[in-house]
Amino acid sequence: METKHYNKNLAYGNQDDEVCISPITKMDVPAVEKLRDEFEVYLQELSNKPREKQLKKERKARLLRDGFGKNRAFYGFVAKYGDRALGYAFYHFGYDPDEMQGRVIYVVDLFVTKKARGLGIGRQLMSRIADICKENGGKAVYFAAWRRNKTAIRFYKGLGADWIKDVPFMRWDLDW
């Protein structure tokens, strides 16, 4: 996959500095883990109840196992300014036989650090995922947003997305 660069006027950079959007590598996992920690704090602030904490060691092991190797469960991109990670997006491929969609991509995680929000980084991450979807014959990108996360909802609507009102998003926990 090709690495794409985007110029942005960052609060801690200057006009000539670049934000680089590139496929996630194993070397990016520690930086993404720090962003995940910030994301957990953000989600906790939106919640009325405590969120179940993930053990960092287990989470990192899962990311390494599931994001790299023969049986990948997800792919991703990371946005960097120099060697500093500003955001990331995880996605996986799927299939939707309804409405002639066929191949689709599901975005399962998108996060941009608070300092870098509003600079177009989330849009660039989503744009790259949309490009991957199109390159693979896909016609739709699906994602979920927590109803309390008004910032995310405004962002996704700004991309042109809308709620699928007739299809509730459900989860079946398998604890056996």
C-alpha cells in the first residue's frame, strides 16, 4: 500500500510540516496503544457508568496477533507528524448481499488525538479507507458511533454518512 502525505498547519508544527497517513505496522503498535488509552479516557468521559478496563498487555498481544500475520482480523492506517502518532483507523473487509452492495469495509475504530482534531486527519484516514474499499470493488463503508459521541456523529455526517435507522446494531457475547 502506498503512503500518502498531507500538509497541515499543525498547532505544534508549521506550514511546511507534513502529516503522513500510512498502513499500520508492528512498530506503530506502542504509539497506537497510547492513543487507545486516550480514546478510553474520552469514552469514559461520555459514559454514565464505568467502562470495563482492558488489560494493556492483553490488548497489545491481541493487536499484534490479529493485525499482522497470516490470519489478519483487521487492517489499519496511522496518521503521524514526524514520529508522533496523531490518529489511527482500524477496518476489516466484509460482504453485504443487500441493495447490491457486495464488498464493503467496516471501520471498527477511528481516533484522532484531541490536539490534532479539526485538522482533517480523521477525514484523511476515512478517505484512505474509502479508497481501499473502491480499489477492492466495494461500494460502501460501514461504521458505528456511540449515540453519546456527538462529536463523532457530526464528523461522520460531515462525510455524508447517515444512520441506518431500520437496522439495529447488535452484539452477542460468547462467554463459553
